[in-house]
Amino acid sequence: MHPNALLELATELLHRVMRFDSPADGVVSAFFREHRALGARERHTLAETTYNVLRNRLLFQHLAQSGKGEMERRLAILGWQGNEGFLRAALNEQEQHWLEQVKKVDRTSLPEKLRHNLPEWLAEPLHAELGNEFWPLVDSMNQSAALDLRVNTFKAKRDDVQAALAQANIQAVPTPYSPWGLRIDGKPNLAKLDVFTKGEIEVQDEGSQLLALMTDAKRGEMVVDFCAGAGGKTLALGAAMRNTGMLYAFDISGHRLAALKPRLARSGLSNVHPVQIAHERDARVKRLAGKIDRVLVDAPCSGLGTLRRNPDMKWRQSPEAIKELTQKQAAILESAARLVKPGGRLVYATCSLLDEENEAIARAFIEAHGRDFQPLPASEILDKAHVSASQTLVRDEFLRLWPHRHQTDGFFAAAWERR
């Protein structure tokens, strides 16, 4: 493809993504379906350029003001993640001169908001909470996440999967905490590998694996994944149950549950029962009141713990949206708690970095239901699940994961046992 044609495509893609009316990954995927002739290298350049602009939006918009022409084209030039010589061939003389001048700007002297590239409503609470760790967090969120795999322990062992990947020239190392995980640098195509088609691996961030380990589902139990989505944690729970018992995957989205079906088929699990519900008070939920051994509530949240993968989230969320989410989170947790039988376990989790979606929800639940639900120390649960260095993952007896500390997405989890 001619260099300028690829730059024009990058410009067009940024136009679409920066409307912020849909998740960026979905917009990028739809764009590639429209342009099926693109090769793998061209797709990589377009996708990585787009995500680089989203990560550095405030900085690049500031630097782009000194240039001329279409703003999205200037942003694409500043965020370019392809071959530099290819880019230079796409630029006119004026653009080349402008880019050279921009490269001379001392970025360390710029205002903080242009260096952290976060909206102020998000930067302020994170800075207040983390202090000197704020900038390491910023740096970690501006890096692409590694690719984590969960070994389906119902079908395979981690060492065997690691060896099979090595034979395919894919180097994988055990994840530092999860006993189920393998970590890969880069983004190799896994879809045609035997270990993938046989259902021996699933792509799943290590932090997400730890949420399933916090739930500690056992053989023969009745378990509910209350907000199952596409089922990553559902499949982990089913494998932990060794394909016994009954595992309900509840979600309000039939589309998300449909995405679970091919993964479920590969997994070899027959104990999973996907159920679309209308809301958290659905009659199909109420029928299970007081009958369930384990309930995992991976609540709808801001997703701000996933900024390494979804940098558009920081621009698509708002304080008003967070307030609505916290009300929904509290209501869902309240309804899910009714399912748990005496002696059963309730786990509340998010992939958010914000206290108001995490500790605040958990503490409010404890205050309201302390007589009925006993808090369980996360460190004890993780130790029993053979999670390495579990003490480093816990704050105030809650699971609290940070990208800069743990090289996972940002996750939170609290656990209780019904008295």
C-alpha cells in the first residue's frame, strides 16, 4: 500500500474512534472488516497508532496545535507506530518540518495533565491515593499489556501447555501469582494452535484468574457467576469444579452470552448453564435464593483498571457515569447476596481503580449485612488457592491489584461467608 494511503486510513480510523460513542476495539474491528485487503503489518500499524493516540490524547492534541491541516491526520503522524521511513514518505515537506520541530519539544517541562494524559476527575483521586506511585501507574497504563493465558486444568497441565507453545516457537512463562497462568510477550496468532482448538488455553488476564481463585468453586457445588459477560471467569470456575455440580452464567446481554458458546464448546465443560436475565431481580434469580454455594459478582464497572488494553475508557467515562455505576453495583450485590446459602461464599469484584467502586461498596455492604455475612481475609483465601506472594496482592484484607505493582489489569475483590 502507498504510504499516504495508509496514513489516510489511520486518519479515517481516528475520526471514528474519537467520537467516543463506542468501544475503540469494536470500532477498530469493524474498520478492518471494511478493509479486508489490509495485510497483518498494515493492521498492526493502524491499530497500534490508534491506541497510542488514545493513550496520549491530551499531549498529542497540544502538540498538534502547531501544525496545519486535518487534526486527525496530525494526531496519526504524532502517534505513528509503523515504519518511520514509510511515514516520512507519506508527509509533504511542511509536515516533515513540523514533525522535526515537535520532536524537539522537552516533554518533561510540560504541565502535568499533558504528561499523565488522564482527565482531571480521574487523575486527582489516583494521585491522592498513590502519592509517589502515581507516575509509575501512569507509565504502566501507557504500555501495552502482556498476553496472559489461563490453562484449562480440566483438560491439561500448565507445564505441558508451556512445552506445546515452545514447540510452536512461542515462549511462555508461568504467571507470577496465578497457578493457572502463562504469560507471552507480543501477540502471536493462537487461534490455529492445537492447544487453543482443543480448549486447553483461554486468553485471560492474570488478575481475572485471581478472581476465580477467590471464589474457590468446588466439585459438586452450585455456583453462580452473576455477571458472566463472555464467560472468561465462568470457564475458570467450571474447570475448578472439574465439570461437576451446577454453574449458572447469568447476564442481561444475550449477545455476550452468545460469545460464550464457542468457548464453552472448546472447554469440554458440560456443567455450565448460560441464562439471560432481565435484571438483578429477575424471577429466575429469585428461585435460587438461599441455595447457592458460591456467588461471584463481577459487577459492571468503569473498566478503568483495563486502560492498558482499553485506553479509550478514560475518555468515555465521567463522574456522572461512575455515580450511576456505583448505584447499580450496590443493587446487584444486594440481589446476589440473597442467593448465598449459610456457609456459602459471596465475592464482589470489579476491574476498576477507584475506591468508590471498590472499597466503598464493600464497606457499605459490611455495614448493612455484618450480622449475616462474615468478611473473609483475601490473604487466607489466596494462600489456600496456592497463589504465590499473596500478601503483596492484599490491602485491608481485600484483593487489590495495580498494573504498576503486579503487571495485571487493575482489579478489586472482597469476599464474605454467609453465617
